[in-house]
Amino acid sequence: MQERTKNTVRRIEQVAVSLFASKGVAETTVKDIARGTGLSEGALYRHYASKDDLVWRTFQHHYVALAARLGSAAGRETSARDKLAVMIREIGQAHDDDPALFHFLVFVQHGQLNRLEPGTPTPVTVFRDVIDAAISHGELPAQDADLATALVLGLVLQPMTFLAYGRLTGPQAAYAERIATAAWAALTAVPPAAPVSEEPRS
Amino acid sequence: MQERTKNTVRRIEQVAVSLFASKGVAETTVKDIARGTGLSEGALYRHYASKDDLVWRTFQHHYVALAARLGSAAGRETSARDKLAVMIREIGQAHDDDPALFHFLVFVQHGQLNRLEPGTPTPVTVFRDVIDAAISHGELPAQDADLATALVLGLVLQPMTFLAYGRLTGPQAAYAERIATAAWAALTAVPPAAPVSEEPRS
Amino acid sequence: MQERTKNTVRRIEQVAVSLFASKGVAETTVKDIARGTGLSEGALYRHYASKDDLVWRTFQHHYVALAARLGSAAGRETSARDKLAVMIREIGQAHDDDPALFHFLVFVQHGQLNRLEPGTPTPVTVFRDVIDAAISHGELPAQDADLATALVLGLVLQPMTFLAYGRLTGPQAAYAERIATAAWAALTAVPPAAPVSEEPRS
Amino acid sequence: MQERTKNTVRRIEQVAVSLFASKGVAETTVKDIARGTGLSEGALYRHYASKDDLVWRTFQHHYVALAARLGSAAGRETSARDKLAVMIREIGQAHDDDPALFHFLVFVQHGQLNRLEPGTPTPVTVFRDVIDAAISHGELPAQDADLATALVLGLVLQPMTFLAYGRLTGPQAAYAERIATAAWAALTAVPPAAPVSEEPRS
DNA sequence: AATGAATGAGCTTTCATTCAT
DNA sequence: TATGAATGAAAGCTCATTCAT
């Protein structure tokens, strides 16, 4: 009973996420999800109050879990550089584990983001916290932590988009080293005082 | 009349894009667009064959224009580094000129991307071409040009996402220098011995 | 078991009637009733063949019982005037005993009325019989017995509606005397030839 | 255009009211109304925001109109007795003009009543005002004006219920005189020593 | 006997599109 | 040419009822 229900819910989420990732949330009908699970439309409403509830709960659950996964990975390292490297590897792994889920979480989420209770740890804040601490401790040069976070996330996520569009192939894991290197370079190549490279002129 | 029509079309596009960017394409109804332009629903169909036609033509037109704008900017420079820097500045400018349009083009586009005739120059290919050439000419170390393109685009686009979510503020132009520096650092910081891929894609 | 079942049925009826009275029959779902009784939805179907069956049997049972209660009260008196007075008191009592049930029977009944086997004694026919007899025996002036019944019932029922809407307060019993007086006055005040008739005595 | 729309709305209301009166609001589907008017279901939503909106606006419009009609009739008379008599005649006329509408307003209304802005004149308050004034001026003996109103309304409305159930026949107008006589008798036949309440409500 | 997941018909509502005026 | 009423297909959702456990 308990078990059966749990499996049903799992199957619904799986089908839904897969459809959301490939067609978008609005383009996925409740009927689609029902068909995919082998259930009737009405049966879905025993498990979720509404389509929106299904979207939101699925998003929230996995988004928080992803943040925890990243945080846990970071916790296993001590230096900022290693923390970032392992997080990048971990997020790549999460992507490869279930690309559809990952896409739903990161690219398809539909204004779900601002429904999160303020203060909830998210993948973004986990990255930001590590970067912020590194700046405080002098492991990274002084800089805008939010911008720095954006840069790292951009390096991580954009290859996944390319993967989705077929512009890149193979598991995202293959790119983790390259991205980690690029990320560290990007974070340490701060323009003003940084002698790392020729100053760009305005 | 010609003029009048042109203005009307322009206003329709503007309203539509603004709605698309803030609510998404599926969530924007033809009635919304009609209301926003002051036209009747039926009148829109004099200018576009369907809602889809409106979306597609608007996307295509501006997407190609953005590619041209970037290409033209790149053409004014000679070194790869300067080309990239100016493209980053230009794309930031394009964003600040019309954030809604930019968001529609880059983040909301709705499977419009794969409707482009293969070979059409897009912002992505413009970046890729510059990077590819730089690798060929030895201005950049040997590396997977597609991955390199992804890295640069990630550095450019993610801050805009942060801007949209309020995680960053101010015009994107303010970040252009920092991003250009980071991009060059990321492209030149290839991991010691392991080039991910040396053969550029066709 | 017998006892247990009886109690269950009673509780179901009570909950159902209360919901019917406050929300209407169509607006009350089987799930509502199940929740209210602490039973599962499926379990209700052990006691009733269908929702309609529940409505109908509940209605019929109590409607007939109310008629019997009124008839029995009338039987304790001899004069028409006293019969009416005691019936008015009794129906008021029935209302105060269980206002929800009363409302269901009299105001919410949902076309259940015309499902009664023709000839079944109902509160209406009980009143009518008394009035009819009184006219035959000369206790009341000649008049249309049906209209007379309507008048008396109107005097009795409308205050209950006012009670339900908060336009009157307190137990309906408080109004019984006044209503009885008014009823007798109304029945004896026949317009055409009737000389205003016998004055009502205290 | 204007005219066409007005006619459409009128036809919708007419069909809807007729169905509401015969089947009840909940039992009447939007499809029923569409079929009855010859429109598509979707077309109804150009004229009403929802089924509920259709019910409410129809109710409100005609309920207020009925109050006005009664008030206007009362205004043509001076004595309380005549005012009541003419109101009773008028309400009977309103019933006969459109029995379905009348039933919808008085018997089917579904909690619409408490959506009226407080202070809105309704048929009930119009009766109550006349009775209240008559008590103040000594035209009627001291008594609870609300109860008195209930009594009069009961006398007026119950025969209509009987009409609907076939227990009475013919136009309600036929009963107006009898009802008016009964009403006056009921209002003046206050029990000797026990006035239920002497202080009229605010 | 009891549960509650599942069904399936049918409900209200939305919306891109058409068309009479 | 412009309007907005009308269409009709499909969406999300509800709910009385059934049925495996």
C-alpha cells in the first residue's frame, strides 16, 4: 500500500520530469503524464492537488536535494579550489545521472525559483557561499561574490545546454576538469590589480 | 499606410516580446497581445498568420540581427582577444538596449532554435567562428572549440540571468570588462596535458 | 454488530443531513460525508447503494416520521383550532430539535418530494386533512382547502427561513403562539361573504 | 452590434433562469445553457466570466428590480393596508409574468442572498419597511416587525410553492385578494396579553 | 469488512482562430 | 479594414463509483 503509492508517485514524477524537460511544462498536459504512467488523469489528482502542485513539489524536492548533494561534496574538501572542483564534478555527475531531471531543475523551472522560501539553500547559494568564504579568507582576490558565482555557474551550465542541443556530445563528466580549471582561472583573473593578464582598456 | 503598418508590426512585436519575456510564450495569449497593442484580436491576424508565426518571425528576425551585430563588432577588431572583448561588450549592450527582447531571444526561445535553416549565422556561431579561427591561428591553445564557445557564452549569459533574478543589479555593461578578462583567462587556462579534443568540429 | 451498524448509519445520516442543509445536496461530495463520519469513501457504499440512495432514504424516512409526529400531535386534540395550534407547536419543536434535518426536509429536498408514493401522508397532507375536515364540519368557513393549507404552512415555515438567515433569532418555539393565532385569523378571515367570522379567542 | 449582444445576453439569461428554476443551479450545466441558446459553450464566456458570474448577475439584477417594482407599487398607496394589498398583488403579478424567473429568485437562489451589499433594498426589506412604518404609526398593533414580515411573506410565497408542485392551479393573481385579507388578519390578530416583542428592530 | 487508489465520464474554463458585419 | 462575437477543440479538474488488497 505504502509501497505501491510510493512507486506510483515516483513513476509520475519521472514521467512528468521527462516530459517537462523535452517539451516544457506548459506544453505537457496532464493527459500526457497520465498516458506516460499508465494511469488515468483523475488518478494523478490523488497524489497531487493540481498540475501546478506536481510541478512545484517535484521541483522543490529535487532542487533542494541537489543543493544538499553539492554542499555535501564541498564539505569533503578543504581548499576553495578543491571545493569548487569537486562541486563542478558533482554537478556534472548529477546531470549525467538524470539529464532530464537536471534540465527541468535548471532550465525549465518556471518561476518556481521565487517560490522557494527565502533562505533555502539552493545550488546557487551553495556555490556562492564557497566563493564568498574564499574571498573572505584571501583564497580568492577581492571581487563581487555574486558576479563570481554567475561566472562559475555559467561555465558549468552552458556546456550542458550545448549538450542538450547536440553542440557537444558525451557525458558532461568529460568536461569537468576543463571547466574546473577555467573556473579557477576566471575567478583569479580579476582585472584591476591583477597582473595575471594585460589590462583591457576601456 | 506602409509606414503605419510597419509601426503597427513593430508595436505588436514589442508588446509580444515583452509579454513573452515576462510570462513565457505559452502563457501569453493572443488576447494579451491585442490588449497590449490596443488592437482587436482579429486584427493581429492581418499581420501574422498565427501566433506561432508571430513568435517565429519575431525570433528569427532579431536573432539573426543579433548575430549580425556581433559579427559586425568583431569585424572592427583584429586580434582574437579584442574580437571577443568587443563582442562581449556588444552583447551586453544588446541586452541593456532591450532586456525583454534579449531574454526572449536567449532564454525563452521555444524550440525556435532548431527551426533555423542549418548554416544560418547565429550569436553562437559567431562566437564559435572567432574562437575556432583563434585556435587555428595559434592565438588560443588547441582545444575543443565548441566547449570553448560554451565557456565563453556561459560567462556572458549567466550574469544576465542573475540580473533577471535580481541577484545582480545595474546594467550588464558594468560587467563587460570583468567578463572579457575572465573569458580570456578561461580560454587560455587549458589543463596541462589533457586537451579534451583537438579536432575542431566541421 | 447490528447495533454498531445502526449507529454508523445514524452517524452517516446526521453528517450528511448537516452538510446537505448547509451546502446543498449537489455541493456535498461523498468524500465530504466520509470525512465527516470518519469512514472511508468506499465504506459508505456498504450502507447505501449510491449517493442518491442515501439522499432519498434519509429524506423519506424523516419526512414520513415528521408527518407521523404531526398527525399524532393532532390526534391528541379535538377542535380544529387546537389541532392546528398543537401541530404548529409540534412542527416548531421538530425544527428546534434538529434545524439541519428540518431544513433538509423542507427547504433543500431535491425533487425528492415527487418520488414519494402517491398517497403517502406528508406534513403537508396532515395539515390539509385537518383543515379539510374543519371546513366540512363547519369549524372553518368554506374555502379552498389547498390554499388554506398553503397559507398556514407559509405562516409556519417562513419564520424558519428568517431564522436561518438570521433575520429572526431564538428558538422557533418562541413564535408558536403568535403563529397559531395568525393562522386561525388567516383561515377565518375569508373575504367575499364571510363576516370577518368568529373572533379568535385567546 | 450593441443590439445583437443585448439580445444574446437576454436569451442566455432567459434560458439559464428557466433551467435553474426547473433543475436547480448545480444541476444545470453550461452545456445545457449553450444548447438552449443555440450558442457554443465558449461563447457564453464572452458575456459572463464564469457560471457563477452568470448566476449572480442574473440574480442580482432581477432581485433588485423586483424590490423596486414592489416599492413603486407601495408608493402609489397611502394606508398600510392598501400598501400591503397592492404589494401582494404586484408580487403575484411578477410571479405570473415569469414563473421561472420568480422561482429562481425566491426559491432557487443559492446563497446569492448574502452576497448582496448590505443595505440593498430587497423584496423582503420593502415589505419590512412598510410593516415597520405601520407599527410606528399605530396602523398595526405593536409587534415584532421581522416576525410580522415573515408571516406576510409566508402567506404570499407558500401558495406559489403549491402552484409549482401542482397543489394549486391557475394564476397566482387569483389568490391575491384572499392573501391580502389573510395578511391583514394575521397582522392585526396579535395574541391578547403576550406581545412577542414590543421593541421594533432597528 | 474496510481501505483508498484508480477509473472514467463529465464538468467548467481557456484560447487560437474564423467570420459576419 | 477592423471589430469582437462565435467556434470548437482541448485543457485542468471533480467526483460518484468500483475494486484489488
